[in-house]
Amino acid sequence: MKIKTPAQESERLEALKQYNILDTPSEQAYDDITSLAAFICDVPIALITFVDAERQWFKSKVGLNVAQTSRDVSFCSQCILSPDMMVVKDTFLDERFKDNPLVIVDPYIRFYAGVPLLTPDEQPLGTLCVIDRQPRELSESQTNALNALARQVMMQLELRRVSSQLATALDKIKVIEGLVPICSYCKGIRNDQGYWSTVETFIEQHSDVEFTHGICNECMKVHFPDVAEVLLKEEDDS
């Protein structure tokens, strides 16, 4: 099956990268969500998936032993094409999936329901999905619960992303707080690799600070005495 990709696939993959979630160990917070999804929807299989460029990787799984599948046979790669839940009541009756290897051999998928995991910018990272080996439907309460659990997955991901950003910011602060080699004459700063740069460059590399430049009154008196006489007199008069 030829892979269909979202309209902004490069941006989507970059967003996925920012969460640093791929190939991480299992975590209880995510495993609790898949367990609840399987229980509430009364299905043998529940997954939290992330759709990478060529594969579908499972962060958490109930009822399945493999860690990933090829993207070209992935149900979730179809699910992320729309922001809404995708439900396939019977794969044998769906032209997209009736010949899919995941349908005709293990795990013998006959029912699939997936909710896209959307970032705050509406980029689909993957899905929370439930799977059964027989045709079926979800009740309204099960549908609502699955959507709610998908939002909880994204909340966990956002906490992870923000925590990582804070840790990076703290590391930068520690660098600035440490002992910084500075030239006694030109005031240049030496970095960890032994190269010298300006104070502005060093601080910009280790923080989000941007610089504008001006001349203080004392330097103006020394280097531009004629201008200083006029400007400083105007300040005194005002």
C-alpha cells in the first residue's frame, strides 16, 4: 500500500522530533492509558503509536508483542490524515485495509478505532488506538472516553517537552553562572573549545538574549566629547 502523508509532512516529522519520544523505554503514565483504553472499549489490543518517516513505533501497547511495524501497512498512518477519530468497523469491508498484511495474518485486525495525537499546532504525531479481532462498533461513551484518553496522552507529551526545555535552559544558566574566562584587554570570552568570541556572541549562544548597542554617558565623554557636550547638556536642561 502506497503511503499517504499529511500535507505538511516535513513540519509534522520535525514536531515529532521535538518531543524526543521515539525509542524511549516504557513509562507507567502511558501504559496506564492504554490499559484504560483496552478496558473501557472492551478490546484485546490498545496502542499509543508514533508515526515516523518509515515506521510506526509503539510507545505503549496492550495485547501486542512487536515494538513497531512498517509505515506502509500502518492503520495509524491513515488515521493521522484527518484530525478526527478514524473508525473501521470491519476491515474485510474496507477497500483500504481488506488486503493489509495486518488483517490477513497476525494480529488479524478486524476492527480499528484511532484518535490522532495532535500538538497545540495541530500536527498529528501518532494515535491512541484500539483494535479487535472481530467486527464491532464503539458506543458513544466509549468514543468519548477514547478521545479524552488521547488528550491525556498529549498532556503527558507536553509535560515531557516543557520539562526538557526547562532543563536545557537551566543548563545554559549554569554555564553563565560558572567561571567564564574573559580577556583583560578586549573583554572577549573563551568557550569550552578554546575559541575566543565577544561577550554578545557568548551570551546569545547560551540564552535567548538579543543585543542592541549604544554608548553610555561616560564613554561618550571620553570618545565623543563634542557630541557629549551637546547631548548631555540637553538632558540636563530637560
